[in-house]
Amino acid sequence: MEPSPTAHSLLLAATDHNLPALRSLLKSQTPNVQDPTTLRTPLHLAIAAFESSPPPPNNTTNGNGDGIKVDELSLPPLEKAERTLQLLLQNGAIWNSLDTNNETPGCIAHRLGLNSLYEIMVDAGVRAELLFGRLDGYMALGDDDDDEEEEEEEEEDVEVEGEEAPELVSEDKKEEETALDKAAEEAIPVTSDAYLSSKLEIDDDKILDEDKNGVMMSWESHIMSLTVQHLTPAKRILNIGYGMGIIDNHFQSTTPAPTSHHIIEAHPQILEKLSTSEISKRPGVVIHSGRWQEVLPKLINSNSEADGEELLFDAIYFDTFAEDYSQLKLFFTEYVIALLSPEGKFSFFNGLGADRQISYDVYKKVVDIDLLEAGLETEWVEVPVDSKKMEGDGEWKGVRRKYWDLEKYWLPVTKFIG
């Protein structure tokens, strides 16, 4: 079915960056209409307008709030596009809608190198995430099926004045939707309970769960090594999630070696392997069996009952599987601040939304804000990742779905403010 005349006009106005027309149309039309062929929304089209010819740089800037009245139609192309995005977002446009190319508006901006437009979309994602976080409902980023479900939920909440929002997906899309539904079923996220009860496939290069999802892989070793360099020297260490033991081996290889090294692990198979490992025989190594949510309160309680010095850690690392961001946030807001020494450092495996660049950048900002609210400041260290080398018969061979698809890893090094 073709879009209504009003919806078609809105899509065209967004493509042309026609701000006066957009303001008029948005009074009676949702900004989340889609082109029936490409599924692109006005946000997509406002950015994709530069696909054939990149915009010249802005020579002048007449930002909002400067008190200067300008002819909006005569503004530089990039500034008109910036204002178009801001207007659409202010009227409830969904920042992470997917088109038929599996791209969000921000993905298009990133691909075209339109940095100012990309940052507008990243900031829109951050605002949405923070809002959902305050409502105890963080959206899961990085999974296409989750994105689609969120878009449907948000669209149901949109109130449209005037005519009803049109049905823009044609009958020809049924086959494609069936394929998307199948992909969504295959991409159902693993829960913590399902993971802990699953039988793992463990070898020297990777750990996979029963569904061939990557739990941990050897390509992470370089990242772990750099992480340890930024967290040490450290006498007392706490690591949440043993996995392949990569980071624990790096910690044990430091000079001087840690005097106290606590490891928390919950999966029975990994615990069995850990119990016979060389690390388990090292002086000062203490293995805690169980979920960190159950182990850490006991550890904190033992601190409060101790007669002597509290057991505070100079380095804390967090890398679990099948847990969402809410659990990481719980960890650093409730437990890091209770267990980290005043001069200590904290880090975690930063794979949040790492199969899509804009999702990764959104979560980086969200985490930074939440860490600051917890009294922690973060230095982000850029680490190149040769993800192209891992394709084909590389690291991802035999793995159901990649959890990393980017060329740059942001390594967090966090400490108490001041």
C-alpha cells in the first residue's frame, strides 16, 4: 500500500530538508512513517539525501537560540540537515529504526562520514537510553530483533492528531517479513539461567554454549593484556567471570604477582576446569563458586564484621555472559564503590552493542554518565581491532552469531573521582 499524501509529503520534505513544510506536516502526521520500498523513515531520508553528493562544509552557523532570524531554506545544506534531524527527534522520531539494508539513520550517517549528523543520532540514542534506564527498562542495543520490537512498542504509544498513521508496508513485503521473523527467532538472547544450565563446548580458542553462541574467544587476549597493564600494579585483585582464564593469567604474570586474587565463577563446567588449572594452585588465589550477585554480599558482609583491615581491591574486572546492562550498572553502583580501594581501578569487557557502531557509541556515553553518577570517572583507551581478519575461516568460524563487528574497542579504566 502506498503512503497517504500527507505521509508522502513528509517523507519528501525530510529528504529536501524543507523545515517550514516539516513543521506544518508534523502537526498531523507521525514522524515515524516509512517508505514502502526501503522502509526508510524521515530520519533515514534526511541523512541519505547526501548519498549521491556529500554536503559542503558549513561556512556559517546559525544555531538554535542565537536570536538571529534566518531564511531556513537558504541555510547551508548540512545545517539544514542538522535542523531537520533535531526537528524530527523533537517530535518523537525513533532514533534506531531499521531499513531494508539493516541500517539505522545513524548507521547511514556513519557510513557517509557525516559526523555532525551522526553525533545528533548518537545523542538521541543516549537520551532514549537514559530515559528508559530511569524507568528501569533499558532497551537492549545491538540485536536487530530487539530494535524491531522496541520500534513497534514505541509506535503504539505515538498519538497522531488528524488522520490515522497509514499502513505503509505492502503485500510484497510478506516474504521479507517472514525471513526477518525467522532471523529474530534465531537471535533470541540467552538468559543467565539458560546459560548456567547449558553444556559448554570448551577448547583452546573459544567457549561456545549449546546454541553455538560465543561465550569467550581467544581474540580478546590482546584487549585483556592491555586492560591488565592499565589496572596494575595491584596487590589485591577481584575478577568476576573466569571464562578461558585469559585475564587471570595476565594478572598472575605481572611483576610483582598479586598477593590476593579472588575469582568468582558460576558455570559448573568452567569451575571444574578452573579447579584443576595452574592458577588455582597459585598463592593468594581464592575461588568463589556461584553468581556474583550471591557471592559479593557475603564478601561485603565479611568486611563489615572483620576485626582488622577491610578486604578492598586495587583492581576489579567484570566480564560475565548472558547478563544485560542493568546487571553491569548494578555491579558498579552497588559493589565496586564498596569493594574498590581509594586508589584502585575498575574495568569491564566493553562489548555493549558491539555489533553496530552507533549502538556501541551510545552505550559508551550512557555508561560514562552512569559511572559519573556513581562517583567514578573513566578514561577510555582506544584499541584497534582487526575484525576483518576474523571473518571467513577466522575467529568466527563455527560461531552462530558475532558479538563483535567493529574496528575499534574502547577500553574503560575507571577510578573514584578526585
